[in-house]
Amino acid sequence: MADPARVRGFLDVFGHWDPTLAFVMGGAVAVMATAWMLKSRMQKPLSAAAFAVPSLGLVEVRLIIGAAIFGIGWGLSGLCPGPAIADLAFEPRSALIFIGPMLLGMAIQRFAFLRGRPSACAGQMLARSRKPS
């Protein structure tokens, strides 16, 4: 995942396809499937009062646009946020070319769409702190 050439090779389905990323995805799916099975057997999480599972609501246009921007950036650079941060240790110049615009995009999104509104996580923490004990 931290090697952009492998990511681009995985996305090059009609060229010299590199299937190694499929094994990474398969491992992630196996871990998540196990987590969902464990969740279904538990009444509540170990460190919270209840599970915070998102509802299956309507897909918003902002989600589609964000996913498209993420996918285009991933395909062009061969990096996504986690591996880009890991790449700071190996190839800091290349990683910073990705991380700089990523942070700028995050800041633009925060100021353009969330101005004056706390994030969902901050809002949940604030609501919990206001509940009487």
C-alpha cells in the first residue's frame, strides 16, 4: 500500500496488472467480517454504552463528490492518506507532495461545509458530557 507503483499496477487492469493489493483488501475484509460477527454477539462494546453504527440513509452529493476526488487522487498519486503518512519515513519529498494538498483539501472542506458546526465526533462527545451522571 505504501508503494505507489503497486497501487497503480493494481489499477492497471488492462495492462500489467499487479494483484498484490487484492490480498491486502482480502485481509481487510476478513478482519472486518470477524469484527461484525463479534459485534453481533455482544450487547454493547467494552468501552462505550452502545455501538455507534451509522444508519443507512440517503447518499448525499457531497459523499459522491468526495469519493470521486479521493479516487482520482488515489489513482493519480498511487497513495491514500495512511500509506502517505507512512511514506514520510521512507520518501518524505514524494509523500509531502501528496500530504500538502490533502491537508489543504481537508481545511477547505472544514471551513466551507462545517463552519460553526462541530464535527460528528465532537458533537457526540459534547452531548455525552452534558448528560447527568
